[in-house]
Amino acid sequence: MDRIFTLDEARALLPAVIEDARELIAARADLAEIAYDRENAGSSPLGGLAEMKAIEARIEETLSRWIGQGIEIKGIAPVLVDFPSVLEGVSVRLCWVEGETQLGWYHRTELGFPGRRPLP
């Protein structure tokens, strides 16, 4: 069975998720820049194929760590993660998106992001 987080458990993990996300965002930008430069100029000051593979490995390591903790990854551009939870007997996802400083939103599991509401 998938992990079910209390609000306190999810909030306790959030600082590490935010720090990981900062690194993922930088890696994502580096990867995009290298790919663009290689496509348009033939090379990039940030490196080549070996550096791209290393960046991809770092991104995968972060995503695997989150999955191992029971966090659901909904996107990486922007970074969007959900923490499975239950509020008032209803299956929900505590929802955090890149740029937010705290865990303050949720949505019913079956509604996804369009059903997002502020936590009570």
C-alpha cells in the first residue's frame, strides 16, 4: 500500500523537498541550456554528452529518493509533487508546486490539480 502522510509528516519533509527541488531546477536549466547550445552552436560551455548524462543521473536520483519516501511526482517543469493523505475521511493529495514556500494546498485525489484548494 502507498504511504499516507499526515499533514505534519508532509510538512516535516517539505524543507528537504524544497532544497532538492532547487537543485533539480538548476539541473533542469543546465540540461536545457546544454541541449540548446549543442543543437544551435554545436557545443556548450556547460559541457557535452557526458555532462548531460551526469545531470540526468542527478535528476533521476532525486526523483527516485522522493518516490522511495512515498511522494508522488506530478511534474518537473514546474516541479509538482503530491503527498497522499486523508482529510476528514476523504482521500486527498497535499500538493506543493515549485515556488511555494510552504505546504498550503490540497486536492481530492480524483480531481488532480484543477481541484486544488487551500488547506483548512
